[in-house]
Amino acid sequence: MSGDHSHNDSQIDSGSRHNDSHKHKDKYKDKEHKHKDHKKDKEREKSKYSNSEHRDSSDKKHRDKDKERLKLKDGSSDKQKDKHKEKKKEERSFDGKPKKEKENGFESPFIKSEPENDFYHSPKHEKSLKRELKKGEAVTDGKKKAKKEPEEKWKWWEEERYTDGVKWKFLEHKGPVFAPPYEPLPSNVKFYYDGKYMKLSPGAEEVATFFAKMLDHEYTTKDVFRKNFFKDWRKEMTSEEKSKLTDLNKCDFSEMSEYFKAQSEARKAMTKEEKLKIKMENERILQEYGFCVMDNHKERIANFRIEPPGLFRGRGDHPKMGMLKRRIRPEDIIINCSKDSKHPKPPPGTKWKEVRHDNKVTWLVSWTENIQGSIKYIMLNPSSRIKGEKDWQKYEMARRLKKCVDRIRAQYREDWKSKEMRIRQRAVALYFIDKLALRAGNEKEEGETADTVGCCSLRVEHLTLHQEMDGQEYVVEFDFLGKDSIRYYNKVPVEKRVFKNLQLFMEDKEPEDDLFDRLNTSILNKHLQELMDGLTAKVFRTYNASITLQQQLNELTTSEDNVPAKILSYNRANRAVAILCNHQRAPPKTFEKSMQNLQTKIDAKKEQLADAKRELKSAKADAKVRRDEKSKKAVESKKKAVQRIEEQLMKLEVQATDREENKQIALGTSKLNYLDPRISVAWCKKLGVPIEKIYNKTQREKFAWAIDMAEKDYEF
DNA sequence: GCCGTCACTTAGTACTACTCCA
DNA sequence: TGGAGTAGTACTAAGTGACGGC
């Protein structure tokens, strides 16, 4: 962590999703949130796609103990062979100099493309799928798979980038995949109202099945959920149904629920052949709809399926939980592609809402959802050029912050003393964002979402000031619900001046009043913009996460450690970041059981080790008496056995420690979104840890740019 | 300067497919 | 070989922040 950046373990221990209820703010207005139709069409129509256009610390106890243990054996065999090909010595800059103009012949290239496509489209691929299933070979990580990865990947990071907001010049795709139509229930699956069988109309039946599918979920017991569901369900009923079905409590969905459970079981029990058939069909759909062509390159689409209808499941105490998420039809869909591409066709007898050609945006398909009125998009996979460039840019921005963060910190410390309240508030808020990695905290429309806050939207009730606590002075106790209604709980000692300011901000205020009443994210970001070009509140999160990882890796790992020890340390560094960013998860349902199993394994291994040691001892004694070759060999083999078991035991123990420490912490979020991948790549290269130990296949694809460009001496 | 809209990133969870071990 | 446990993936909600109009 940077400088005084510390956080409290209590953050995780007590962290959980909470259902606080809060009073409403006056300033919120009760407005219908509706989106107007898009306006800039004319402008968009003007877009040109000419090719000639420019291309432009609680861990410490464990840590020491485990390290000691792991140091015992250095798996020198684990040392990675230096397989990295020679690369440019200089680190490439994001704004790197333009390379040679690339020729762009944007004729519809769905068919032609990289070698991998040929593979996927060939009968050979189908055969290989079948073979895999037959052999039970994994279509995941591992040696077998590694061979299949195409040799030549497009290195977009070595090419020139577009400027002036142009995202692409050619874009062709097949449009979205719609949710399958509703299949009515078989006649033997019945719905009962007030104990009596009732045949539902298809529309009402479909919505009823959404509820039935969730019957075992806690959601369906919540009043808000039930109320919203029933209200929306009634809208789908015939007038006759409406008059009869007036009380949700009298509705009996149990047969439906049983039917879906049985279906799910049947799916699990399918034969290999049936499963293969489904797999192949999915693969076919993926091949047809899962890729697009963007500027002569075939790119993977992230979410090409339209969200199916169902019941809205908000997070936390969401006022709209249970509402009906309606079915999206072609008439709701806006297609975005280039003029000169082969436009996707709507299903027979239907029309798209609109086909537009806006190359200033990255999305392929969009529609407006009915719950919040927000727009949903189909976009490209994280491994695509368009996402990768943005990611790279994000980390470059964070690195720029690194260069001026001292000046910014000095400035906000100075501002704590300002005569102006708004400046003091801004400075204290920025201090929290920097020190605690809090999110900016945009204002939210009341009644539309769960009551969650970020830094700028903190209320008086979210903080408790302690002049002294647990032997520390000026402690601020935070307790609020952040994004996704994840609880943020932390006790932080702050500087006296911050403490005094907070007292001032809270003076004469009610608990539900804003802590920073003279501040919002727009004001804060405008100020940050003045301090550094492009700086916003969220850059601090990226910066602090990445710098923390780098510092922790330096602190925790040495080249003498063996690979498992290094990985344990990496996970601990990753964990420090996850704690800083408050990335939590619900403990896995099977956690206790799996820990028990692991402990059983450890105990058995210990016994096995004791046995092996005894055998070694007796073999030694035997060899001493006999003094022949045979007994010498026996001693050697027993020694090896002991060694092998010790290694196995160590591995299990490391696994147990790692799992225990990860119980409530989600490492994935920070790894994927906050940690400059070049830090991890450089660390792997420097310490001889295979990159596969840190990043799985998907992650390696996302971070291909970093894996290719970062050398072992890379510094964030 | 405020507000609404839009585009895009970040987030946790549910489900599925795979691995490993008896 | 089958089942339990887990890692990986798909899904989609919930944030951030830019921008334009009034």
C-alpha cells in the first residue's frame, strides 16, 4: 500500500450484504426515468468509412509460518525454462509512435481470417469435439489445450490506434441470439388457486413459471418481491384470471416447481451422446453469432444472447425486485454495423427497431430494458482489440497518477485547512478515496435502486467518530452499503485535522443528511481534472490497487522460494488488494465441508509421513547391519518416499491456508479490473513462475498485450 | 450548473463443465 | 468409472463518468 495506506481487517470479517433502511433525501425528485429516442441519427448517417482515412497484515502470522515451511524444499524442477522469445528492450508506450500504415481492405471478410477460424469451421473441429468428449479430454486449461491455441495471434498493441473517437471502420456481425420462445407446460403440470385447479392463459402461465422456478429462493419470501411480481403478473392475465386471482398467497406453484426440478435432473442424467449433441449445437451457435468482423479481424463477442424474460433480481433491498423483465423482440433491437457490411437479418416476419452505423461507439446491438429504462448492449469480449486498448489506457492513466500523487496529496492536505467549506469537504473526500479506495459515489434516483452509497454520497449516519478507540486516537468507524449492497465496515485512524473537519461537517446535521453537502462527483472530478489531465476518482482505485500489488509482491516474495510458496505469496498480495477494494463474496456453500475434507486429507498424509519415516529408520538400521547394495538402495527409495510425502503434505497445507484466507474474499475482481497485468507478468518472468499459474486461459487472452510486452524489469 | 442520457467498466452469483480420487 | 468438489464461464446488475441541452 502506498504510504500510510492501511485498512482494517474488520472490513472483511463483518462484511456482508445488508438490508439497511434509510430515510429519503429531500433533494431527490420523483421522476419517471424514461429514455428518449436517440437523436443523433443525422450526424451518424454522415459517418464515413473510407479506408484512406488516418489510422491513428493480518496475514503476517500465517505468512511467516508458511514461508518457513515452504522454504524447506525448493522445487528447482519447477523453474521455468526461459521460453520467452526475444523482444524489444524498451517498454512500449501507450501513445507510442505510429507504425507503418496498415492496408485495410474491408470487404466482407466473414469467411476469410485467421487460421483458428478455419479450424473452427472445419469438420475437423466437430470431430475433435467428439473425440474430446469420448476421451473425456478437457476443453480447458492444460497441455492438451495449449497445443490447440493458434500460433499466430494478432498483436493489435503493435499497431497504430484510431484517434478522434473513431472506434472502427468496418463492422459486420450476425445480430443477437434471441431467447427461445416459451414452451407451454404439459397438461399434467397444474396450477392451483385456493386449492382448486386452474388453467392459465399462455401469457399468465409463462410469468407464473418464472416465479415457480424461483420458489426455493429466499427472494420469493420477500414482501417487496411478491408485491412487485403479483402486480406485474396481473398485467399479463386475462380479465377473467384477473378477477379470480386476487391473492398471491392462495397460489400454488408447487407442481410447476417440481416439474422444473425434474427437468433439471433429467438434463443432468442425459447420455453422453445427448450432451454432445447439445454441446455441438451450442458450438454452432457460437460460431455463427459469437464472432464479428471488425476492421479485418475476427473478434469474439462477449454476450451475443439477448437476456431472456424473467423476474428482476436486484441486489440488496431493491425496490424493484420481482418485477417482470419482459421478453425482448426484434422490434426492440437497434443494430449497429458499418454501412458497407452485410447487415444482420431479423427473424422472418420481424423488423429491427433501427439499423445504424455509428463508429464512435463500440457496441453491436442495443435495447432498452423495462425495469430501469436503461440501455443494454452487446459488446466485444475482453480479449478484443477495442477492450484491450481501453484497458491498457486505464493502467497508463494510473501510472501517470503515480508520478504526481505526492503533489496531489500535499495539495489536499493543505486544503484541509482552507477557509472554504467546499474545499475542505473536497479535500477530505479525496483523502478517503485515496486512502481507503472508496468509489466516487454518484447520486442515485431514490426509489429506483437499493440504498447504497460511495464517498461523495456518504451520509452522517454512515460514520461514527471516536476520539479514542482501541488505544488509537481519532478513529473513524465507517459502516455503509456500497456497490451491490456489499457492506463496507472499517475502523480507520485518521489525522487529527481530518477528524476535526469531520466533526465540523457533521455539526447540526441529522443522520440522514449528506456528510459532504457541498460536494458531488462532478465537482470532485472537475477538480481532479485540473490536477492532472484525465484524472477521475476511479483512477485512484486503479492506482492504489496496482501499487499495492507491486509493493506486496516485492515484500512477500524472494527468488529462493519455491513455486508453490511464490504462488501463495502472490495470492496474498492479491488478497491485500481485494481487502483494500472491499471485494467480498459469500462463502461458498460447500466451504465448511470442503475444509473438513481437506483437513482429513492432511491428517491422513501426516500419518502416511510418520509411517514412511519409520520405514526409513528401519531401512537405515537394516542397511547398517547388512552393508550391501540392496539395502542401500532400499534406504534411498525410502528417503525419496519421505520426501515425496512431505511435498504432498506441504501442498495440502498451503492449499488449506490459502482457502481459509480466501473464504470471504473475492480475488477475481481485482485481478481482472484493477491490477496492472504487467506487474504480474513481470513478477512471473523475474521469479520463474509460469504465467499459467497466475492467469487461466481466459485471463491470458484478456491480458495478451501485457504478457507480450512486459519484461521482468517492468515497474508500474 | 443541473439534469438526463448514453456508453462503458466493474461486480457478485448461479450454473456448467471439468478434474480428481476412490 | 462415477460422483464430489471446484474452477471457469455466463449472466446481468450496478456502478462511473462524459456529454449535450436547457
